[in-house]
Amino acid sequence: MFQRLREDVGCVFDRDPAARNHFEVLTSYPGVHALMLHRMNHWLWRHGLRWLARFLSVFARLLTGIEIHPGARIGRRFFIDHGLGVVIGETAEVGDDCTLYQGVTLGGTSWEAGKRHPTLGDDVVVGAGAKVLGPLTVGTGARIGSNAVVVKDVPEHATMVGIPARVARIAAESAPMSEADQRRAETARRIGFEAYGATRDMPDPVANAINAILDHVHHTDARLQEMCSALRALGAQVNDSEIPDIEHCGIDEASTDDRTSSADKR
């Protein structure tokens, strides 16, 4: 019991950089409170004390804003971040090392008895506001984007986005990168940009715009190389110096302090 509690508290530090110490996590994280109460309620449910389990789950919902049916099966190192509005149904099953954000629903689509809620594999992340509906299976390592509505099985290591949710990409170490993705990654490396790893068909306008810029930079470089080669063929002298990489654009703390002190003086 205490080993499970240590794991449930310890996993918070791996997934929330705002967590400072164990006392803070135990006293001010509603996701941890909801999980602790659910562990107790689930024990009561399995031992036939179902009315008491349901009654205490109502108290847990009022305390935390998170509704977990005492019949739901939840694995180890489960973390609900922020938590308000999370609903987990009776026949839902959650694997180990899963993370849910606020507003997530693991709900059913049928009034029939029996399995009617989703099953999440290990290491699944469900983004804020997402709905996973029905007796479907979410594969190990899958990621479900914010506000997505999932109504069919999710492959392992897939990223799901949209309404209804569809596979945006499947992460696989053995899967080769496409020629376009390789070109973008190389261009991004040269100009000092850390690539998103997004594909053009992902419904992310920012990622799509960045990919379009990287494509444009690549084609511009290729044309400049052709122009330089043509000029050399005509006997012109062309500067062969390398184009410097773009420096990191992070905010310099010293300069920020200087600007702050200058503003105070004014």
C-alpha cells in the first residue's frame, strides 16, 4: 500500500516541473487526492461494499473536482494534472505510467451492461479536454491531443488529433524518415531550429508554417548554389565563405536585468 503511495507521489516530480517537495504534492495536488481516495474506494468495491464505495466517490468528486467510478481499474504511477472535470467510467482500465490532463473523459457510448469504457495501455498521455469514448483500446505509448474525440482503437505509439480523432503520426524508431522530413531536419539543424517532427498533414498551423519556411529555405539555398555555379562558369569571382548559423535566440538574463534597471531609473 505504502509502496503504491510512494510511486503515485513520486511520479508527479517526473511529469510536473512545478512540484517542489513531497509535502506540497500530498497537500495541494487534487489529482493525487483523487487517486488516493480511488484506491480505497476500489478496494471497497472489489470486496462487495459497493454502496459505501459509491458514496465515498461522491465525496472525492466534491473535494477534487475529479470523478472516478470505484469500479475503474487504474495502474501504477498514474497522474492527473490539474484534474478539474476529469471523468473516468466504471469499466475503464488504465495501464501503468499514464497521464491525464484536465477535462478528460474516459466514457461509454452504450447503456448496456458490461464493458463499455476504454482501455488505456501503458505510458499513454491524454491531453486537456480530450474524450475517449466506448470500449476501445488505446495502445501503449499513444498520445491523444487536446480536445480530440477518440471513438476507435488507437495503435501503439500513435498521436491522435481532431474530431473525430485520426492518426497524425506513429512514432517508431525503426521507421525511416521521408525525404521531405530529412530535408527539413537538416535545414532546421543548419539554421539552429529544433524541429517539431511534425508532418504537413497534421492540423497544426504553426508546425505547418514552420515546415513551409524550412522548405522555402532549402529551395532558396539550392537556387543560390546554382547561381554561384553559373557565375563561376562565366569567370566571376564568388565569395565561398560559409553562411554562419543563426545564434540561439533565448533571452539573456543579464541584458534583461540591465533593461529592468534602466527602466527603473527612468
